[in-house]
Amino acid sequence: MRHLLRPAPLYLLLTYAALSAIPFFPMLLGKRLDRPWQVLGIEAVAWVAVWALFKRPAWFHWLLIPAFLALPTEIYLFSFYGQSISTHHLGIIAETSPKEALEFLGKTVWLMLAVMAAVVAWWVTTFQAARRARELDWDDSSRWLSLGLLAIGAGVWAYGHEFGVAPRAAAPGAASKTAAASASKPAPGAGHTGWKSVPLPHWAVLPLELGAFAQSWPFGITARGVDFYKERKHLAELGQRNSGFTFGARQAAPDTQPEIVLMVIGESSRFDRWSLNGYARDTNPLLGKEANLVTLPDVITSVSATRLSVPVMISRKPAIKSLKDGFAEKSFLTAYKEAGFKTYWLSNQISFGEFDTPVSVFAKEADVIQFLNLGGFTNNSNFDEILFEPLRNAIADPAPKKLIVLHSLGSHWNYSQRYPKQFDRWQPSLFGIDKPVYTDPALKTQLNNSYDSTILYTDWFLASVIGQLKGSQQRSAMLYVSDHGQTLYDNSCKLAFHGHNTQYEFHVPALLWYSDQYLARYPDKVAQLQRHGKARLSTENMFHTLLDLADIRYADERLEWSFVNPGFKQHKRYVDSYGWSDYDNATWKGDCREIIDKGTPLKREK
């Protein structure tokens, strides 16, 4: 042991211990770490595996460069956003230009450079120590024993991955017939080779979860990199489907006057919680005072999930195709670009991940793309007001014609974390509670009060956006529509949030505001808006209306789907409820108000 206390090996071992302790950093901040013992065990096995394979620290120290370089970012995200580096953060880093990074960091860029220089110096000095610390070479017989055990473990894991794992045997009399029937079927394996074999016994399963490995440090960063690569590949594959698509779009009668069309995509907002729509609480004190604002009281979304509903809003993807991944056409962003508009996608949502990539496919069509939410959907996410500064920059851009999309975080759970303290109007609320048990109906009152406060904040957010448009003195129009609503333990209903088949989730708030300059240029469109504003609409109408707002024409256009056009006609509205149900030929079941088609719903396409 004495030789391990020499400066070089001691410095190296302390460095490796410090790196391994990074996943436990949140515990210093009073936060709970998921699967701590599993993470610790995985880290120990990873160190043994790398050391056994390479024998000398000097020969594997190069593998630690990504972990060293990512360390400041990991600690920063833990400290301010309560989460570690994810595919979303890697996407922001990969797609942020040096200029945008400098604008975001401001004066702190010098601190970041100093920290990075210190990290590089740390790696260099530890590499020098690794070269000198020959005491840490693993050159006895135990190394080969470890390699043999690791090979056996890898083989067992690969076998289970390929041929599946048999379910755990249920205790006698403890399982129901249903559980017993399901227990008789082994979990399917990946089947990469096409070979057949019995599944791995459940008792032989290794306590290794890829999620826990990705959570570990320093080698877990590679798993996050692999996830990022997969998401980028998936994004590229989705984008490839529509890469050659064009609308051939143009403005019917272009002029030289500045013009802005702005779309705000709301999140998880519910129609009947807006006082503009008759709610008893005054959740819209500011929008209620706005002139030139028309509410759209009968808009439905086809499916209650962001990744599926947003593509229907911003492209010609049919509602009944919304469950299918990808689409062979581009969005209204490309049509606007073809018509001479500079396009912006400014988002407080996230860019990469299982639930977000389908939306970011379309976002990538924009000339300027900014994903500003480093906190994801955690309690430490940015408020939507973070969009104000990039919006000001977009409005001030000298380009005469601009399309701006703001994708807000709106009323996404956790509701109490979506607004500052001054908007916490209704009590008792969940404000200040880190992780409330949202499945507990006993919190119904607090949950609903906090939800109403998110609508109050959205009112202020939208009024502020309108204020910026007014201040520009430019011809402008703003369309707001939410992606889906929420169920909130209504009356005796035991359901909450979204992903159900309820009217509360399909009926969404929407409105359109226009400037005096817009009215002067397009009086006929405003007249049609007033005429059709109360018609039966769906998110399928938004693409066609958004292009018509700027008088953009294109081949195969469907002006009968634009509610600012004299040719507007109502169409069937389908929602994803036990198949594709006709919303206007349905009944509402129970206090949850589930949508039940009176006829036979259309079958979902697989």
C-alpha cells in the first residue's frame, strides 16, 4: 500500500475517484439519486474492465478526454437545471454556432474559458502522472481472471439480449390467471442473428441497465453519445423523406412593406380554463383588453401528444396519419421561405429525444433555429419569457418579411414550475413543492390552482408578445393554438394529465391577433376571420390558414381549409379515441368526458 501513497499514483487515484463521484453530486445539493448502488457497481465494473483490458492507466487515460471536457457542463446542468447531459443538450451544443454561444454566455464566457483551461491542465497533469505511476500497472494473474469473468458476464448479457429473458416465477397462489398467462411467455429478445434458443433464466440476469450505465461517470458519457448519434440518425432519416419536396410558394401580391407572421405553439393548455372562453376565474386579464383579438372557440386537436399533434398543425399531414412517424412533405416554414420570408424557430421545448425529434425535423427547416430550454421538462426549466430576447432580435432583423414560430413550454407538468411566484394567484397550490405525487387525487385542489396560474402566466406571455409586435409598428399577425389539453381529476374522474381520450384534452384554446397595419393591408381576411372564427375548426386548419394569412399561394392549395378565406368550408374532425372517432358525431362518456363515436371509428393505420 505504501507505493500507492506516492504523489503520482495517489494523484491519479484521487482523480479517478473524483470523476466517479460526479453522478453523486446532486446529493450534495439535497437531491435524491436514482439507483445509487447500481450506478456505483457499474462504475466499479467499468473501471475493472478498462484497467484489465489496457493494463496501464497511461494506455487508457485518453479514453477519459470526453469525460474531462464534459465535466464543467455536467456540473453546471446539475447545479442550475437538476439534470445531467442528455441528447437534447448534446444537440444544442452541436447546432449552436460560436456567435450564438457567445451571445448566450455574455461576460461569463471568460469564466467558462478559464474553467475549460483548468480542466485541460488537469487532464494533462494526470496523464503525466499516469505515465509515471508504473505501480498501478496490472500485470499479475488476477488480471486474466478478471478478464475471464468479464467475458462470461458479457456472454450472459449478450445471450439475454438476443434470446430474451424468462419472466420471474410468481409465488404460488399470488398471481392472477392473467398474470400467470403472461408469465408463461418469455420476454422477446432482439433476434439480430435469427438463431433460436431458450430464453435466459431470470435468476441469471445481470443487474445492468443501460440507463444506469449512462448515468454513471466517466464511461457513461459514451452511452449518451451513442443515444445522441441514434437520434441524429433518426432525424436525418425523417428529414430524408421530404428532402426534395417543394411547394412552389409565392406571395400573390408582394410589396416592400415589412411584414411579420408569428405563430405561438402552446403546450398542454385547456380551452375551458381561459376566461376569454367563459371561465369564472380571470385567467386572461391582459388578453381580455386587447383590441384586434379574435378567439377561436371550437378548435380540436386530433391527438393528445406534442410529438404527434404539432406536425399536424404545421404541415399538411392528415390527422388520421398523425400516429405514423415522419411525413413526406415539409412544413409551412419552407413555404414561407420560398415566398421570400426569413424564418425563425424559437423554442422553450427540447430538440432531441424520443418525444421531440419528430417536431425538430420540421424546426430544422427554419433559417434561424434556437432551442433555449436547457432544463428539459424538469422543475428547473426556463420560463417562457426566455423567448422574449430572441424574439426582439428576430423582430429587429432587417429582413422585410419574417415568419417567427415560438414553441412555448406553457402548462407542461409540473404546473407549479411553469410560472414565477408573482403569478401564483390561487391557493393552496403546488408552488415550491419539488416533486408532488401527481397521481394522488388528494392534491386535486392544489393541482388545479397551479394549473390555472399557468394560464395566467400564458396570458401575460402572449400579451407581452403582442406588445413587441405592436412596438415594431409593422404589419403583423399572431396565431396561438395549443398542442393538446389536460384532464384534471374533473368531478369524479380519476384521470389526470394527457394521453387519454377526453374532451378536455382534444378541445384546445386558440386565438388570432392582428395589427392595425395588417387590417389595412388585408381587410378581407380580417372580415373572413370574424365570419368564420366560431366555426368548427381543427389543428389541420392551421397550416392552410397560416399561409393564407400572408397571402401565400402554392400548387394544390386548399383554401377551403383556411378560415380567413371566403372559400372556407367545415370538414370532418377526427380524434384518436378508440380508433379515429368523428368528434362531431360522438358522445361524451362520464365525468372524464371520453369521446365515443356514435358510429364506427376508422381503424388506426399501423
